[in-house]
Amino acid sequence: TDFKKKKNRKTKHKNRDKLMKNISKVETTDKEVPSLQSPESISSNWKNLLKNLPKEDEGAKPKTAFVRRNKNGQLITNQPIKHPKAVQVGQKKKIPVKAKETHEDEDDVWFDDVDPMLLESDKAAINANNTPEALVKVNGFTGVTKILGMDCEMVGVGVAGTDSILARVSIVNHFGHKVYDKFVAPREKVTDYRTAVSGVRPEDLQGAPQFKEVQAEVSELLKGRILVGHAIKHDFKVLFLDHPKKMIRDTSKYKPFRAAFGGRTPSLKNLSERFLGVAVQTGEHSSVQDSQAAVRLYTMFRKEWEAAREAKQVKNQNARKTAAKPKPEKMKVTKLTADSVGIGKRAMYCPSDSEED
């Protein structure tokens, strides 16, 4: 007997409900679509706007895809495919946009190996690079430090002002703050103030302290301290002072600075522009600013500078030790003679007494 499969009434009602819902959705969407207006109702302004709008580039056509294999077994294609030997051709590479550099999280490494009590944690202490204030750490220690920078200004005396005498001395501390700055009364008649370079004028030297007074103060200030300067031998010459060589740091003699200028002696102006980004000596020179620039150059490269000095000292010590070692004495060779050893002339044969005739 065959049994007829009865239809499930529940599924029948469900299908009917779904159909009715779809029909209702279509009707609602038809109602929501607005009827297009006739072209005549469009305003003339809109027509003019359509004329002025740039037309889309109709000439650009999609490139035909290709895939081929070269002699090396690589797949050359213009389509993005994932294959270990695939080489994509004709696709523009997106250049990543570099994020703006932020210096907020950078550590303050302006000065190294300094007593923490002398340092300030304010990172906004140093101003913009292209200003003279960049040579000074504003919130830094303002007293005398172990490292000092010095520069002098001279005026001309004698015939045509060719000889130089001291006119001004400026000394700054490790952080660029001025700790000593005085003009000096001339000991001879000044024939050339060299104002365009030195910045010294006649009224600056009126009532200035005497040379011996300034010389004694500077000498006392420099005792036991590292002195930084540029071509500082000229400053010592007009001050009639001397300083231990191991306590002098001359920026004009530092080998990396000279190497940056082809082995020649660089000027302080060029050094400041290249390594500090600060323009100095643009007009009248300032001994304060020059000493600040010299100290700043030293503090920038202090670790490398001192490491090179220590390596040189070790090398020199080793050389002295090898030179101080006593050389082994040479063995004296004495020529032996027959008489000294007791050897006579060659013995002659004599017949023994025991021999019988």
C-alpha cells in the first residue's frame, strides 16, 4: 500500500507569511523612491553648473592582466598575487608618511658627567637653536664650575696698531653663564680699537681696572679648573699667564673638528654654524658669546674628547715604560791567546827512554 505524504501545515503557513512580508517590503520601497522630475523643470543654474563641472577621464582604460615566467623562474605579473617567486610590475608603491618627530620624550643630555646638584630638570631651558640664547642653559647653575670657558678681546697699539694688548676678558661656566667679564685699562696708547671686530670703544676703557688687578683675578679663577677656548694661546699671550696643558681644551686643535674642514684649522664661526646651528661673530665680536660657543662645542663632544685623551695618555705611558726598561748587557767576547791558556808551541816527538837501540 502506498502512503501519500501529507503536507506540513505549519511550513505552509510559514511560507505564506514570508511571501506576504516580501510583497509588503516591495510596496514600501516603491513608495519611498521619488519620481524623477522632467528635464524641463531643472533650473538653468544647474545646467550651467553641469557644463562647468570637469568631465571624468574617459580615456583611462584598465590594464590587461598578464602573467609570464622569466629565465630565472620568476613570475612576472601586474596583478597582486601571493607566490614566493612572484614579481609585481607596474604598481605604484605607497610612500609611507613619516610621523612628526617629537622631542618630548628625549632625555636631557645637554651636559654629561656633572654633579646632579648643579643640573636642572627643566627641558625648556634651552631656547631655539638659531639664537645666541641656545648657548646658555637658562636654569643651569650660575656659579663657578669645574669647567670654564674664556675669551679675550684685544686692541691695537704701536705703529699702525699691529701689536695687541688686552682690552676685555670674559669667562663663562659649564652652562654658559657669565662668571667674569671686565674691560682692562690700556697700558699703552691705543692706536686702533678694532671696534668692527673687537666691539671695544674708547668709552669702554675709561675707568676700567688695571691690568695687574685683572690678571691676578683671572689667574686665581683658573686654578685647578679645565679651561676651554678657541686658539687660546693668543689669550694667554696678552694675559701673560700660563695654564697646565692637561687642563686645556682648545677647540681649534681638536682633531675631529679639523677633519671636518679638510685638516685645516676651523674658525669658531664655522664650527658654531656646522655643529651648533648658531651664528656667531656676524658683526662685532663678543667675548662672552665666543666663550659660550667654545664651551658648548666641548660639552657636545666631551665623552669622545676625554676618551681620546685617555687613550693617548695610556699609549704614552706604555711608550715610557718600554723606554725605561734596561737593555740587556752585551756579552763581551775576549780573544783567547796561546799564552793566556798555557798552550805552548806544538810538541815535537822525542823517543822514549824505554826504547832500546
